[in-house]
Amino acid sequence: MKYWIHVAVIFLVGFILCQWLPWWVVSMVAAVSAFLLRSDFWLIGMFGFLAGFVLWGGYAMYIDIENQHLLANRIGVLFGGVSNIIPVIFTALIGGLLCMLGSMLGASLNKSFSASPDE
Amino acid sequence: MSYVRPIVSFLLLIMLILGLSVPINMGGSVLPPIGEFMNPFTGFWSNAESGTHKNIDLTSEKLKEEVSIVYDERHVPHIFAQNTEDLLFAQGYVIAKERLWQMDITTRAVEGRNAEILGISALNRDQGARRKGLPRAAKLAAEAWGQSKEGFQLIQSFCDGINHYIGQLSSADLPLEFKLLDYQPEDWSPYRTALFVKAMAITLNSRNIDVATTNALNLFGENRFNDLYPDRNKKQSPIIQDVKYLPPSLSFEDRVNQAMDQFLNFNERSDQEQFIGSNNFAVSKEKSSTGHVILANDPHLKLTLPSIWIEMHLVCPEFNAYGVSLPGMPGIILGFNENISWGQTNVGHDVLDLYQIKWKDDSKREYLLDSTYQQSEWKIEEFRVKGQDAVKDTVFYTHWGPVLEDPISGLDLAQRWVSLDAPAPGEIDLYININRAKNYDEFQQALQSFSTPAQNFIFGSKDGDIAMTVTGKFPVKQNQQGRFIQDGSVSASAWKGFIPFDELPREKNPIRNYVSSANQHSTDESYPYYYNGGFEDFRGRYINRRLESMDQVSIQDLMNLQLDAYSLKAEEALPILLEHIDDKALSLKESGVLQSLQNWDYVYTSQSKAASYFEIFWNQFYDMVFDEISEARKELDIPYVEAFRLIEMMEEEEEHEIFDIDSTVIRESMSDIIYSSFKACQFDSIDVDVWSERRNTTIDHLTEIPAFGYNDINSPGHPNTPNAISRHAGPSWRMVVEMSDPVRGYGIYPGGISGNPGSPYYEHFVEDWDKGNYYRLNNTRKMEEIDVKQMVTLKPKQ
């Protein structure tokens, strides 16, 4: 359940903060969420990736469909003649990686703090 | 406890963020920092527009009353304001909203500041712009405009509107090109508008072949030079006809004295060779089928995306004007209001001359003038360069203008160019005054402040007047002055003042019931002032012939004339060429080509193969005739002989020595050259594309990024036909206006309103333009008669 909460937090808080703050803020959202949720390092990383991938990729895909692929086609040509879906996937991958590494950082920090100083 | 995982995760995350935060060099082109660029919330994705726009409400303390901006189904902005200042504020806002990056890059190039954003590769061009004195001339212009109190207030309102848009831009709304090049827009000012005016002057008015003609004179000698490069075509059909001119108002000597007084305070000029042309024509109410004046204009410029023009409709109590604006200048530049219509074509007069400077020594601090040494002025220019240290360069100015080194001869040549002089203060609101004008007299009054780039202003009115005025600041020259490099060490080489406004070539309601211009010579030889320079006149002669033969002219007739792809050059040259080809000596395939040419109607339709055959044949023939010039051009810049002169020789001077090929021992005749050139085309072995494929017209983005351009143009036409389309240039705005009540206007340009490559309104007129369609221009004063798709309301701040 908490992994899905993690996904929801990234969706909601990430979506809001990304409107104004620098693009990498989404990884900070993932880190804080993972830190608070006390979760498994690898699992939270996977869910983080999924959340970031869907948030960035999904939003890009929504814009692309509304735009009838006009700009994504042009950017595809600019990036070496690839189709409009490649910029969407590339965007999704960046979002996914940012949230994955952020989640892993948060989870591992939590572990380190909660393990010390008594252990 | 373990710190390995947090440390590794932290380092990987930091590496990812840093890696996505730096520009990436990919095979010479630099991509922006990928993280920010791909961010779907503020990166390039936020420039992908859906085509439906929300209404916007904005406030500004600079506004006096409420302004409504209504976008119609073609996204054309109709601006309704309650006073002229507010109108221009809103126009500035709209232009910035649609074209901010275009405004920035156009003026930045003139200012010599592209290296700041593009890096070292742009430094040479930047240095060129500063050496030509362009930023300095723009400063002079802005200062001159400041003397016109009312005009300056209007330009200030226009700038305020632009800056209001820039001020409220979020990083997500930043135009795509700013994101790609990773920089921010700067505030606009009258100085930047002046830079824009200079950009137009460079495009239209800086043609210069003085070095090339001097080389040709030295190489061929005076007789042969005059034979190959005559000033005029005997068959000319000038713009202004049947006018009896009075002698010049001042004697030549008076002018020299007057000019010398001003002379030492003078400024600069520049050069660039481009072939730009345009058409405009109007028929009187007597010649029109509806009893109203009909006026047409199609300026031929380099076709780009975003388009050089932006269509709009400006309404305020003083006027209701519709047409196209330039993204950086206030008012409607080409268009119509409720009483008059106007258009422009470029004037080809040479207004840029080169003067050879004799320095006292290598320090270039002093130069010879009339046997004394004068101090040169020098300025150290600093160029900021992206990614590296700033570079410095010294620019030298003489009283002739800034000094440039000719790259081939190494000569130091000072440039005297009218566009570097301070303009009349009234230049700033000239187009507003045209927008306000209700009749011929008010139109002429407005034109008085026009200086450069010189234009043939066409005029039509509801009153029934048609007129043409060759307008601009034209130097008074001696015969042949300015065709060659001039001696900069004597003040007698100077221009002798300028032709007074009242003595400019003009005509109103001529007896032939039409006026027209297509960049040919302005007048016949009876005009009392000498001028040189101009363009091939095939279009002009053909258009005049067509207009002469037309009666009961309709709007559709003038549209058809704009779209006409008939070549007078082919009509004159091809029959002579064909006469000299013996078809018995040809292969089967060559006979087919010959037959195709014999059947050709001289129309450059997109599917015509004959048009392509003629182009190949003509170019081959031309090169063989002028083998001397081709040979000399390997080492020297020599001008090409104009086609009209070759046709004249074909018609009247078959025995001319130019038809002999220098490198052979036998003496070739014209007939030999025609036959050899036809054979040399190798029609036997080549596959020839249909005309539109051979011409291969593309509309490039201003950065020439192929992804942002348009390359599927199939229109008929050739640079010598009324529909003058070449590989990169063509009719940049086609307009036909009937001066009925209400006025009926039609127009189209190959682009769209938006400058954003991610907008559906970026290129959405191109397909219709390519097909030769026109849009009805809705110039109603009633907002409810517009199909409103988006509304922007600007309100004064309480």
C-alpha cells in the first residue's frame, strides 16, 4: 500500500511543484516521500521509477496528443529524424530515473538514520 | 549501519542532475541542457499548443482605457482600442506574444551580438555588422525620432506593450528558440525598433557591386565595359511614364557647396548582394469592372518561417487599418484603411558607394582628404562570446563612413550608405500617419518623412485616385558616379546632396488608367537626375503589357496577374535559340526536348518539363557566351551581364565578338554557340525534373533548422515571371484591394500568425498560398462581425 502512496505523492506533489520549481524538484519529492515512508530500497526505487515515468511521460503524451504531434514531430527531426513517440519516451525516462534515484536516496537515508546510533 | 547506499544514491542522483544541466555538443551543434528542455511542465513541451486558447485578462498602468484583442478563426488579431496610444501598446503586446524570438534575433544580428548566444561561429558576422556601423546608425535613428514628441510617445507605447508581454512571461511561456539556445529575452526600446528598420535596409537597400564593376572596367576597358553592362534596356517600360520633368531646382554647383557643408558631419553604410523584387499595380475606376479603384501588391522577399509579415487589424477612433506589420515596427506597413490602400516595391537605385581611403600610415589614425590629413574616428568594439572570453575589434570611421577592408584586394574602402544617416524625426510615426491618411494629399504628407530603404509607394483611394511615388533619400550624382570604387581622398567625389521630395519621380491618375512597378527603372532618360542600379525588367515590361491590354479589370484579374508564371525572357530568347538548332543533327531524345521547347507557351507551371529544359539550355548558353567572364570570375569578382543585354545582342548583333570562345582557334558564331550549348546540355543522358522540383523552393526557419521549415512548395513561377518564386524567395504577401464602400480586401502570405513551431498557426497559410488562394480580409469596425476564437482584454490598472 505504502508504495502506491509513494506513487500518489509523486504524482500530486510533483505535478504541483514542477509547475514553478526547477525540473529536478521531482526527485526531491520522491526522496522526501521515500524517507518518510520507511520502505524497501529496491522496491521504492522501482515504484519511484514508475511514478516519474508516468508523470513526465504521461503529461508529455497528453500535450502531444492535444498538439496533434506537431511539435514532437519537429523535435524528433531535430534529434536525428526519430518519430514523435521518441521524445515522449525520452521525457518519461528522465522523469523515471530522477524519481528512482530520489526514492532510493530517501529510503537509504531513512535506513541509515533509523539504524543509528544504537545499533 | 551502512552509508554506502545513501552515498551511492546521492552521487548517482547528483550526476544525473548535473549531466542533464549542461549543454550537449552533438556533432557541431549544441543542444540545450536536456533536463530543463525535456521537462514537460516548462520545457519545450509547454510550447506545444493545442490550437484552442483561453481568454486572457491583463492590466497595465500604461493603458488609459480598455483594449480588446480578438483572434479570429485564422488566429488573426483584431485590436479594438479607444485611443491611438493604447492601440499601439496592444499592437506591441500582440507582436511580442506571437513573434518575440524573431524580434530578438533579427535585431541582435544587426547589433552584432549573435556570438553572445551562438558562440564563436557567429563572431565574424557580428564583427561585420559593427564594422558597417549598424548599431551606431540605429542609435542615431532613435535619437532623431526623439525629436518628434508625438511620434516618440507612440513608439514608446508600442515598446511598453512589448515589455508588458516580456514582463509577465513565465519560463514555461518562453518561446521555443530561447529554450533551445538557452537565453532570455531583453527589454525592447525604440533603439531596437531602429535596429529592425536597419535590418530591412540591409535586405532591400544595400546591394552593392562597386568592387565588381571596378574589376570589370579594369579588365575589359571602357568600351567593352559599356557594351556589356549598359545602364538601361532599350525596351524599358519605366515605372513613371509620360511625365514632363522640370530642370533640377538647384544647380549642380549649388548642391556641391550645400553638400560639403553637411558632408563632414556625415556617417556610414554597408553591403550585401541579394536579388529581391516585388510587384505592385493599380487600375483606375475607369479601367475597373466595378467602377472602383483596385490595387494589388506582392513584395518578393526571402521566404522564412516565421514569416517576415504578421497580418493584423488595427481599430481606433482615428483609423481602421488592415494589412501586414513587421515584427518590430508600429502600424500597418502594407494594407488599407476605410479610404485608401497602399503598397510598396523596392527601388533598385544604388544608394551605397565605396570610397578608397589613403591612410597616412598603418596606424590608420589619419587619412588624406583634399591634400590635408584628417583624423579618423575609431571605436573599440567588444564582443561577448558564449563559452569564451570577450573579443575586441577596432572600427575606423571617416567622414565618408565606416571603413571595411575588401577581402580580395585588401583595399580599405569607406562606405557611404544613406541608411546610416540619421532619418527625419517623422520617420517614427510615418506608417501611423499612412494608416490615418484619408486621401492622396495626406498620404503624400506622410511620405515626406520616409528616407530608406527607398520604395515605390503605390496608392489607391475610394475617391478614385491612383498614384505611384518613387520615395526615399536619393543622392544626387554625376553621370556614372557610384558605379565604381571612388577616390576617397578628394571631397569632390562626394554625393551632391539629395533629390528634393517634390522632385521625386511620381505620377497621379495617368492617362493610361493604371500605375505599376516591378523594380525596373523608375523613369525614362528625361528625368533630370542621374541614378544607376536596378533589377532585370522582364516582370515590369510584361506586367505593363498585360495591364495595357486589359479592360474591365476585376479583383480576380489582378489576382491572376500576381499568379501569372509567363516569362517574357523566354518569349524573347527561346525563338532565337530554336531557330539556330538543326534538328537533323540531334538524337531521338534531343529531338524530343527540342519539340517540347518548340511547343512551350513560356509559362513556368509546376509540372512543366519544358521550363526546366529552357533553364538548363539558357544557363549553358549564357555560360558559353560569357566564357571570358566565367574565366575571370575564378580570380576576381566580376558582375554578370544582364540577360536583357544578351537577348539584345542575339536580336541585333549576331556578329558580336562575345560569341567567340576565347580558348579556341576558330571564330565561333552565335549559331555555333547555340548549337554547341544545346548539345552540351547532354539531354541524352540526364533526367530532367519537372519545374517545381528543379526549382526546389523551401521556406526555411530563421535558424535554418530543417525541422522547423517547410519544403513542399509546388507553385508555378520563376524570378522573371510576375509570380516571382525562386529557391528561397517569393511573394511574401499577396494583397488585392478594391476601394469600394466598404473596402474589399484579399490577402495571404506563406506562413502564419504565430512564430512558434509548436503552434497550429505557425505555417497554416502556406498550403493555401502555394495553391494561389487568397483570404478575405475582415476589416469591420464591429467586433460582433468577427468569428471570435480567443479574446485578450487589456485594462488600465486602477
